[in-house]
Amino acid sequence: FVDFLDKSPVSDYRKELELSEAVARIFWTKSKINFKSECFISEDFDGFVYKVKSDGKPFSCNVSIKRKQDAYSSCVNHDTIIMNGRVTYNTHHYYGEGGEGMSFGAKLCVKTDGELTADHSTITVTDATYVIVYAAFETNYNVNKYDIDETIDFKSKLNKTIENLVNADYEKIKETHISTHKNWFGNVQFELEETEISKLPTNQRLKELKWDEYDPDLFALYYNFGRYLLIESSGKNARLPANLQGIWCHDFNPPWGSDFHTNINLQMNYWPSESANLSKTSAPFIHFMKMVSSFGSETAKELFGARGWVINHTTDAFGRTGVHDSVDCGFFPMAGPWLCLNLWEHYEYTNDESYLKEIYPILKGSCRFVQDYLIEDSNGRLVTSPSNSPENEFYYIDADGNKQESMLTHGATIDFQIINALFTRTISACESLNIDLDFVDELRNIMAKLPPMEVSERYGTIREWIKDYEETEP
């Protein structure tokens, strides 16, 4: 927090995010002093950098780092604040037993041409024309275990990171940051026509778009914004995949746990990674797939009595693979096969045979699970059971003749679309690598027994389920 001591009104306020530089800037005027601030996260220095400067006239402010829970902050000298914390969980009937979680820390240093004084956890800057804040953040999370690791000395890493930041020239850090970011962002050029509306603030342009104002440049901006989000949450130094809120989650108990939802959200996050020339952003996702396929083998065995591996509708940074949140929407064993399609797309774009060998066991393990999960119905077809179409419901008539709603059935259409997609890609992998040709025959025999796609007589669209149920939300 940077708290300016002058509380007079602000004018000429402008806030911007330069997507091609990954630098956020704010301009404003207060008490006839013109201010400019800019901040960014440096991949090369692995830290946060913020600078605010005036047009030469002095100003004063307080600098602090705070967290509402699980942490304390303290000034160790006139220009440095440390934060130490450990996440704590309360026992809750929905989330389970309480206890201690991840440890974390931060270190913040201030540089300025003004005077510095410190009081407990706040640094006061007086009569400055510029203030630079450097900060580093670490935890004891180990991505190679998908778990907390008490052996990690994250405080030593904090000290080293902040020392490198403070000893470097600000302009050099920024110049390096922009250059590095352009290596990620500059691989695609996409422009559409600009109009007068292009000069309006983005929030106004979005409102105008609802009234069918002609603003093609907004679509180019939105496309580039999506690329920026994926770069920042899954490129550069990212170790975990992009989750529901990315790295911008600001809640202690965020909606849906800020998890990795695998019944479409995680797949969607990575749909642009290859076509938008951001192939390297797939690295955290590929590592994620290696981890959850390992954890999911135990779930497949214990929960389903199946070979291979399975994951259901959501997971997190600790690699959960079982059914949770609820029985109906929380159950989705086709999530694993669906996620494999993202792995395959990375191969399609890179044509990297060593990578294909690397992911082949994941593809085969997912196929093995499907093989054991399918059962034969009364018509001799192989179907999934239980089955659902993610977060979609239908009406049925129960034994007493009453109309009821349900998510669960057998043989939801999406299952067979995913299975066909997984099997055809795995067969292609076998043929490319010239391995497991007997396994290819097994998969082809199963595909021949899967129900075909049907058109709904009720809606004239592809039928959502194995029967032509009435949908609750057509």
C-alpha cells in the first residue's frame, strides 16, 4: 500500500495497462503536482517493481505491506519491511478438518530521494520527487510434489531476490522486463480497423458495443488481452497452470476455490496456447498432467476398480482427483480424457516426437481407464455409467409418474465424443511411434461398439444424452 499523505482531490486521472510491455501506469494531478506511477513483475529478477514520481515538486507518502489474516509485518530498518505468515484453516463441515497450511513470506525495500523513517510496519517517505518499491514473495510450496515442503528455505531465496533487485538500476530492470515480455507477446500481430470509439476508455467501449457500435479494434484488443492473461499466468516463471482467477485472485475464500476446473475451464484456458503462438505457456499444464495422472491412478483403482488414471470435475494445487463438492456436478470421470486433447494439440503444433514419447503413457493410461469404465448395455453397445453432461440437467418421469430433474444417467453424448477423440489421437500416437499395435486393435474394437451421434427429434440439435430427454435449459 502506498498512502499519499496529501488527501486533496485528484484530477486528470488515467489508468492504463500496456499489453505489449506488461506495464501498468497511472497518471494524475493533485495539489497542482503531476504524478506518474508504473509497476510490473520482472521475470528476469523474479520480483515486483513499482515507481511513482512527481513533476519535480516534493510529496510525502507511507509505504506498507499488509495481509488481513495469517501474517505479520515489521520494519527491520528504515527502508525494509518483512512479512512472515502461515495459512491457517478452520474446521468446517464442508471443507474438513482445520490446521496449518502453506508458509509464505515477503520482503519489501524502498528507494527514494526523500527522507525515510520507519515505525513498526510502515515506512514514511518525506519530501520526495520519486519513490521506488521493490518486493519479492516466496512460499514453501513444491511444484514437483504438488504439496507443501517444509525443507524449502524460502527466506534465503527472498533475501537473494531482493538483494538482486535493489542493487540493479531501475531503468535497466524495466528495459530488460519489456524486452523479455516482447519475446512472449510479440510473436503475433493482429490488427483491425480503429474508429473514433477506439479512443474511449475500455469500459465505455464495452458499453457502446452493447448498442452495436462499430468497433472492430476492440476485438483485436480483447484477443491480445487474452494472450496477455495466458502469458502472465502460465508463461514466464509460472510453475502452476492458469486456474479460474489466474494470478489475479484477491480473495481468501474465492469463488469455486480458485481451483482448476476440469469440466471445461482448464481446457478453455489453454485453447489459445498453440493457435495464438504461445506454445511455451503449455509447460505448467504439461507438468500438471504428469502429476495428476500419477495421483489419479490411485483414485482409478480405489474408487472405480479400474486401470489407468482418472480425475473428476475439479482439482487444485495439491492434486485432488476424487469426487468432491457434490455427487452430481462433482462427478465427471471423462475430465481426464478431455484434458488429454490439450496435450495432443501441443504435439500437433510442435511435431516433437520426444514430447510425444513423454506424454504417451498419460494418453494410454487415460484409455485404460475408459476401457475398464465402459459397460455393455441391453443393446450390446458400450456405454459410460454413471454419466453426466457437465452442469447440465434433464427431466425424467420417476416410478410414481412424477416429473423429476437429474444430472446423472448413462451414456451422455459428450462422453462418446471425448472417448472417440482420445482414442483416435492415441491410435495416431501408437502408429507414429510404432508401438503398442495390439493396443490399437483394442481401441478400434471399442470405438466400433460406442453409440453413434444422434439428432434430437425434440430440438433438432445433436442429442445431449443417450435418450431424447427434455432439457431443463434448452
